[in-house]
Amino acid sequence: MPLNFLPNGNLEPGIHQISWLEFVAEYGYTNYRKQLIIGLKIALNLLKKHNCQRVYIDGSFTTKKLVPGYWDACYDPSGMDLHKMEIEDPVFFDLVPPRLKQKDRFKGEIFLSNARADLAGRTFLEFFQRNKRDQTSKGIIELSLQNYII
């Protein structure tokens, strides 16, 4: 299913479920974007190893910008052993800005989907669906890791 974008370049509001292959085809259209996707794939592989089922992608990466800053993501922790994950992959828990370890290793930032994202008390899953400038609704991508091949 093709993705639809608003005139400002954001995805139309909603959570858009696409496969990894569709994601790469839709967003990997420059060498720079391909490098960001390689970092995201590293993070997805580690999350899948820890039984993560779904990840939501946001940020300028999911817009039509030719040169996005990086990607932002949040993951659903349902069924995961976060304590074990923190021991094995502590970079996921480097959440104090500017999150340089995450950006260096994964080329983006990743958070728990149910963690508080702002002073209004919104979770990252809710926060990602709002335009930061004017608080209008925008879309995000959902990647299911159940069928994702490492």
C-alpha cells in the first residue's frame, strides 16, 4: 500500500504498518538514507533478539526530506525482559540527551513506546504522532518484527 504525504512532507496522520522491505524501498533512496537504515537495522536486530514485536519510526527520516537529521523510534516492550536487555545492550538505555551513544551506534534515537516523552505526560508513541512546531497530527511507521528477518 503506498504511503501518502501531506504538503509539508509529513506522513498523513495514523500509524502506517509496512514491511521492512517496503520501508527500505520507501525511505532508502539516497546513500545517506541507506546509511541511516543500516544503523536502524542494527537496532532492530538487537530488539528482535530480545523478543520485541513492534517498532514505530518517526523523525525527519519518515518525511520527504532528502537529507533527514536521523531517525527516531520507539519500541513496544510487551513480552520483553528489559533487565536482561539493559545488561546485554545498555546503549538502548542511554536516554540522557544528547544520546550520543545511540546516535553513534544506531544512527538514530530509540525509546520505550510507553515511556513519558514530554511535560504533558504523552508517551513516545503519542508524542511521535504530533508535529513539534504546531502540534498537528502526523503519521508514523510501524514495523512488525515478527516477520522481520535478521
